[in-house]
Amino acid sequence: MDEKTTQLDVLDFSGNCITEELTEILISILETIIQLPWLSTGAGGIMLADDETRKLELVAQINFSDYIKTTCSCVDYGHCLCGRVAESVELLHASCVDERHETHYEGMCDHGHYVVPITLHDNLLGVMVLYVDVGHVYDPEEVHVLENFALIVAQIIYSAHIQQEKKLADLILSHSSSGVLITDRDSRIQWVNRAFERVSGYRLPEVIGKTPGILRSDYHGEGFYRTMWNDINTRGFWEGEIWNRRKNGEIYPEWLNVVALKDIHGNVLFYAGMFVDLSTVKAAEKKIERLAYYDSVTQLANASLLHEQLEEMLVRTRLDGGLVAVITLDLDHFHEINTSLGRRAGDAVLRETASRIQGLVEDAVVARMGADEFVIAWVIDEGSTPAQETMENQAEKLQIRLRDTFVFEQHELKLDGSIGLVFGEGENTDPETLLRRAGIALAYCKKHRRGSYRFFNEEIEQEVIYRRQLGDAISRAIERDELNLVYQPKVDREGKVFGAEVLLRWESAEYGQVPPDLFIGIAEERGAIIDIGSWVFEMVLGQMADWRASGVFSKELFPKLAINISPHQILLHNIAREFSGACKARGFDPSLVELEVTETSIMHSSDSVIGNLQALSQAGFKIAIDDFGTGHSSLARLSNFPVDVLKIDRSFIQNMSAGQSDIVLVKSIIDMAHTLGFEVVAEGVEENSQLVLLQALGCDVYQGYYFSRPLAVDEFVSCVKRSPFSMKGG
């Protein structure tokens, strides 16, 4: 330092808080934030606000293009996305680059944004912008996390403002919020201000004549102090983070500036120390780490920390032997609970599940991966019980822990789930592979043995890969014109074909004819079933319109059609309005359409399910319960639903030939259904003997291969015109 440098120059009191240290801290925070799994673009920035000029200044960024770094270095309030947020002080989400994104350049890739205002005490300090993948959907949980980060950034910016403002050259301002002490040339304390007293706990009379060594915490080694004093003696000042000890023994961090105050000949007269207590900043950093590595709902490790811990476990097994075990748990009824009772209930279930699975395995990491999926990972040492047996024991213990119901606001909720198991060695695997294989085992378990556990193997991996490929293909089936409808006739007691069940078929260009019992479930998992269901409904109405226009059926023969409705469609709040509106647009009475819902889809019924079914019924649609008997519900319970038709599952029809007890069971179903006012349909009628029995038992409607297989539309028209079928035995 130049000997003629003034004291004010040393302190650099310029009023500008954008220091190199602040920029480094903000970049460090951004690096932490963009590790969140749903911020996969890895780009973001922080801009500070100036209310006087109404401009934003870009002070920290990661992975911005050179054009953006230049163009957005200074942004007016109200301009582009960041300026709009500065103007409104409200979070903005954009799923793509739209008209609000006023900055464009050649070659700019499409992307989405979260733009979050950085505020403290209702004052705008800046804006944080984070890039997301194009099409990324707004998520309240993500917004909650980002707002927490913004609050932490605000506190740090505010602390930087305070720190810079308090680096005053006037060492005698006792009301300064920065701690100040002055020593003589021999480092004996001559004076301290009230901030020093407040932070250190020492009063002025206690420290006069003593050296700053009374604050020493032994956190730093001798080399640290030698370097500090070398800088003070050679450069005239030192600045940095130091950990000192308060009078009560508590060790705390501070940002310390030490200045050698010299006369015109360069002789040291005094040393001045000015510091800011960093305890709140360090607490904020810990909170940042908590947000980056722990789930905010359950306080369990999140995916980022799990990956790090798994990598450490794999390294350990490479060195010391053993296996890394991974258990993946997915709650079986979480979606229904979250949908019917709301997020508070869902969060309560997640917290209760986290509480029950913690401590299952000693020294294990327990993480929430997202939604209702949890992971338990640990190392099985060599020489212990075989890995498969150990993991089976732990899976069974986990099932026992989850067995008891959980009571939330008088609702008894089930916590049972499906479990995927995998173990691997450090030499031939990595965290991603372990988690992927555990997920494959879990997906197989949920499909085939829900509520149990399953180990990963290559056979189920191939099946899961095939299902994933089918999932990709079914999402494009409508646009590829690969779906078609067939019609299985429904016959009344006189043998007349009065309608049909409309069945969906998929002829994939890549995979050929795919069975409905396979692709329907995949479409539901992928979320494609909503669009497919709407397509089916529109196609059926279109076919009915064609029949009406061509006059192929007389009014008396015009068939009533039954359409299968997915449980996911039933949950749509506007399904009744959508379906009745479509019928009205085509000029059809909804009574011509029967909507079939499976018994299992209403077993875990919610108020929204019952309400939607009632709305559909009130609109005029007939409601049929399909596959009755497979969901173990009672007819008495079905009386609470707006049901018109009961379809007995084909398994009951097939079993009638097994013995009298099965016949009695079918008769009791028919009799009680009639008592409740339901029309009864027998599915899967394939033999004359079954028809004769069902007629004797009083069944109303018959459907099955005895009369006809599912038919193409022209074949179905001919079938209707050929009816009635002979209903005599023989």
C-alpha cells in the first residue's frame, strides 16, 4: 500500500455494496441452487436493484451467453422478464421464450424461466432468474424452495450493504454497528466501541491495555496469524474471515479489517480493527445447505445428498469390500390421499412415513426422492448375513412399520407401499445405476405385486424397458392414427342387440397389436389416458352422428353405446361439462351413452369422484360399474353412488360351472342389484349352459363370445340388423 494512502482510501467507503467478496458469495449460492434436479439447464443469475435509477444490475451469473451478459448487464424496470418482476415484485414463471422475453438474438435456444424477486422487509433488493427446460410446469413446491433461497440471498445482500456502510473511517463513532477497536503500536487496546462490547461481551474497562489476543479462539494455527501480521506490516492492512471467542466462551465468525495508521514518515501510530459479526451469514449458509441437500417436508436427505452418500458408500466398498444395498419405497395410496384430502394430508403422510422408516437400518441414509418415493441405502459388510437375506429381512421390517394406519383429522390413512430392492459392488456400478435398478424393481412390484417387495433382475429390466418403449409409443398413437374402436354387442333377454360396449384397440407401427390390458395401464401411468379418453368419446359421438346422418338405423334400433372411463378421467373437475357439451354439440341426448367405471377405481373414492359421477348422472349419462366382484366392495356401498348398471365380472360367469355355491353367489348379486334398482349385465358369456343359467337367475343383459366377438363398425351394423339371437337353450 502507498504510504500516502489515506485512512478513508484504506476503508474504501464508496457506498457501493457490490464487492468481489459479495459477488463470489452470490455465485456460490447460484452454484448450490442450480444443483436442484429440476433446474437441469444449469443457468441462472442475480441482479441487484437500484430504486433511484429504476434499473437492475447483473452482478452474478452462471452459464449466461456472452450476448445476455452484455445486454442484460443493466436492465430497466418493466423491461423483459426480470424488469417486469422488478416492477411488480411478484414471482414470474414462463415455460418458454414468449412475447414477454424482449431480449432475442440469433441462435438463442428456447427455454423457460423462474424469475424471483429478492425482497427484505417489503423492500426490493434485486431479482434472481433461473433457467428451466422448455415446457417446464409451474410447481408450488419448487416456488416455495426458490422463495426460501431468495430470502437467504436478500439477507446476504442486506448484510453486505450493512458491512460496507459501516466501514467508516471515523473510528470514534461509537454508535457504529461494526465492532471497532484501536490499539497502540504495541497492540495494546486503547479504545473499543459499543458494537465491540455487544459482540464480544467485554466492557471497555476489561480490555484497556490488553492485546486482541484475549479474543483468540485457537480455531486458527500460528501460520494464519503470521500471514495476517505480515500483510499488515508490509501492505498496511489485512482483511479476511476470522473466528474469535466471546467472553462467554462461544466461538463466532467475523469479517475483520485491520489497518495500520501511520504518520507522514510511515511510522505506525495505531492499529485499527473493524469487524462485522458473521454469525447470521453463517447461519444463512447453513440454511442454504439445508435447502440444497434436505427435503423441506420430511427433513430427510434429498436426491442430491443421496447421490453423494451413495458415491461415498461405493468408494468404501471398493476399498474394504462389501455391498451397497438400496431399498426404494413408493406409497400405494398417496395419490388418492393427496387428491381427495389435499396437500396438508399428503404432507402429513410423508412426514409420518419418514418418521417410521428412519432408524430401520443403522448408519443408513434415508432420503425422499420426490412425490411419495423414499430410499434407504447402506453398506452390507463382508462376512455378515448374505445380502439378499439381509435385505429381505429389512423389507419385511419396513412393511411391519408401515402396517398400522395413520390418523389425520379423523381420517384413517394407509401407509403401506411397494418396495424395490437392489444391491451392488463398488467396482461395477454407480449411484445412478443402483437407483435406476431399484426403480425398475419397484415399478415391476407396483405392476404385478403391489404392496410387496421385489429384487431387481435382468428379466424384469427387459420388461420395464419394453413398457417404457410402449409408453413412448402410446403417447404418439393418436397423431399416428394407430387407435381404432371395435364394438361388442349387448343382448337383452329377447335376444335383441340394443347396444354395444366400445372397446379400444392399438395397432402400433413398431410393436404390432398391443393388448388393451397392457397398454391401458401404461397410458394411465404416462398421463396419456386423458387425451386418449377424450379421443374415444369424440370418435364414438362421431360414429353415432354418421349412423344418424346415413339413416342406417331406425329410431327404434339406434344402439346405445357404453364407453370405458379411466379413473384419471373421473378425477377431472370438468368431465361432466366436457362430456355433456360434446353431446349437445352433436345433438345427442346423453342417455344414449353409458359410462363404464371399474369397481376398483371407486374403491378409494373421494368427494370429487362421487361429485363427478353425480354430475354425469344428473347430465343424463347412464353410469355402469364394470368388473363387479374384483374390487371386494359391497353392493350396499355401491348404493351411495349414482349407479344404473352393474356388470358382473367374467370370472364369476366362468366359475358357475364349478359348483352350486358359485351359482348361488351370482344369484345373490343379481337379486340384490335388482333390489337396488340396478340393471344387471353378465360379461364373458361364452357357452349356452352359462346363458341358460343366467336366464334362470334373472339376468337382464348378456355380453360375450357366445353371441359375438368385438366387431368392426360395419360388422356391428350387420349384427344389429340380424338380431334377435335365439335365446333358447340347446
